[in-house]
Amino acid sequence: MTLPANWKGEIMNEQLYKRSPTAIFSQVGEDIVALNVQGGRCYGMEKVTAAVWNMLEKPISARSMCDRLLQIYDVEPEICRSDVARLLGEFQAEGIVDAVPGSESPAG
């Protein structure tokens, strides 16, 4: 998979993201298994990745995701931003997350 050269900057702006309606997923204990039916790929998600996936139920910005994750996990803000941007880029490239129009409500 090749990400665009400017993927991190694009992802960390106020763009909203949401699970793709074509992605099928199931909770398995504390983990999540997601399937991209069109691509035929299956993804196992644990802890932080599962937390991000759960946040993607409704449109949310990467910035808001990081704000929430920083309240839950002991991680440096720059590492959180980098990891969330990378994860969203991968999810988008795989077709299980979409960028969506609109703006975030003040509550996130």
C-alpha cells in the first residue's frame, strides 16, 4: 500500500472520518474484527485500534480522536497524532473508513 506524500497533513486537518458503510465488523470480546467485503480483507483490532474504530461510528476529526485517546492512554501527543494519522490513512486506503463532508459539533 502506498500513501500519498502529504497524507499526514491532510488527515490531521479538520476533515471528518467515519466507518465505510461497506465495512462489516463484529465485536469479539474486547477486540473488533472488520471485513472489507469488496477487497476481501479481514482486520483484527485490539485496544487502541479498537477504540479508534469505535469512535468512527459517527463522523469525527483526527484531532478529536487524539484528544479522547490522550485522556485514556499515557502517550505523547505527537506520537498519538502520528499514529492516528497513519491508521486513518491505512483504513482509507483499504476502503473501511471514508472522509465525509460536514463539521464537528462542539461536543465532538
